[in-house]
Amino acid sequence: MHLWWLRFLSAVGVVVVQWCGAGVRASLPELDADKWILHVRETPAPDILVLLYTENSKPCETAEQVIETMIQDGEMEQVQPGVRVVKQKAGGPLSTGLGLSTFPALVLLRDGITAYYTGVMEESSEVYMWLDKAGRKAVSRELGDDTFEHLTQASTGSTTGHWLVLFYRSDCQDHFSLLESVGISEKLWMNVARVNLDGSPKLAKRFQVSSCPEIIYFREGKMYRYETKKYDVPSVTSFVTSWFRNVKASTVPLSPTTFDELTEAIALYLKTQLEGENRTFALVVTVGGALTIVLTSLFCCLTGGSDSKQKTE
């Protein structure tokens, strides 16, 4: 009898422990602002996924449960292997720096560039899809004078997809995360790229970009400038999917040839000389050169005409 009773209590104890364990959720670790800054500054920066939340929010609690379930079921490891998953209360430097005001939100740091997601987080399928499209490497590319036309083929329109390009300067890099986030959401049909104006003077001149930042959408040999100046994912996504049709389209200017660059350099040199101390001498040389070219052309035409006449006779 005593042995039977002990076995009964042991079985009951196992059931109670299992029931209690099922009701206990593993909470995501909290990440403070200082640690986030350290993560960003590391080279190479580690892959990290941050759930931004607000207290006493049912949607935020649901989002955390979804993320925890994805971790427990191995889904997180499938789409983002090795990523560290944490949470952080909204209102800190991270959410403020990204300009986020809708929570819950996910911030993904991989390949040294951040991207954010503020979509549906009521079930794992939407989150899984976004993380899967994000991949392990940044979707945005850095292009310059030597690589832009080769990769985009913007002037011919014979490219594998459309291109959304952010032109920036070294002191104006606030919209990298926006570009990356739009690039992930529209990854299946559009490419995104960055161009540093300080290091790409030819592209700056070719597309007449002087302000920072400036966003241009290249599509089928045409270019559309983003003039709304509302820098958030919904606005930019709406622009590339439909709103661009309300913007004046411009033909993409051709990439200048070597001859174009040479003649431009000569013209610039002559202009500099004419505005300098030796402008009188430069003027004489310029006029003399122009007259020489004209007289030579006339002589060739007259001589050619005489030769043709003699052959006819």
C-alpha cells in the first residue's frame, strides 16, 4: 500500500511539473542602449534582432510570444542562423534614431546595416517571411562612378529589375536603414543602392544631384525623383509601387564618353585661363585656334571640290 501511494504521488508530481512548465514562458533578454551601441561599432558587427516594445501593450506581448515560439520551434535558426534575439523598451536611442513611432517593431542588424519591420506580428508566418527575405547579407549595395552604369544599366533600361538609389554624403547617412527596409520588403522585383556623392562626382553631375539626401527611382530607361521628403517605409514603398506615375519622368542621361570628358576638360581649362591673369594671351590663342580650324576646313573643302572636278573632266 505504501509503495502504491508513493508511485501515485510521483506520477501526480510529474504531471504538475509538466503543467507548470508549459505555462512558463522564457522571456527575451533585455538589451540596454549602451550594449546596442557597442554592437553597432564592432567590426564585423554581430547579427542581432531586437524587438522594440512598449509596456502594458497587448500587441507587444503577442509579438514577444511569437518570437519566443519561433526560437523554440527552430524557425529563427532556419531564417537567421546564429542571430542573437533580444528586446528593448521603445523610447530609447535605437527607436528614436530610426524614427520609429509604431510598436511592436523588429530591428535587424546584419552585415553592419540595420533594417526594421513594423508589420503584422500576430503570428510567425509574416515575421518568418520578412526575416527570410532579409537574408544574411544587406540587400543594399554601394555603387560609384566606376560601377553604377555597369550594374544598373540605367540609361538603357535593359536591366533585370528596377533600381531605387539613395544619394548621400559622409555627413548625411540617416536613411540607410530606410533604404535597407524598403529593399527587403520589395526584394523580389527591385534593387536598392547607395551612392556617396563625395566619392562619385561624375554621378552627382550626371544626375544633377546637389542636395542630401536625394532618392531617384530608375525604371525602364526613365528616372523619377522622390520629392515628397517624407522618409518612412510606407511612403517610399508607395512611391516605387504606384505614386511614381504622378511624378514627371526624365530620360536617364547617358554616361559621358571619353571624348565628352576630354572636350569638357579642354573647355574648363580655357574658361579658367580666360578668367585668369593671362586672359589676353588665352583669348588670342583660343581665337587663333578657332580660325585655324575654320580655315583648314574651308581649304579641305575647296581642295576636295577641285580634285573631284578634275577627275570628272
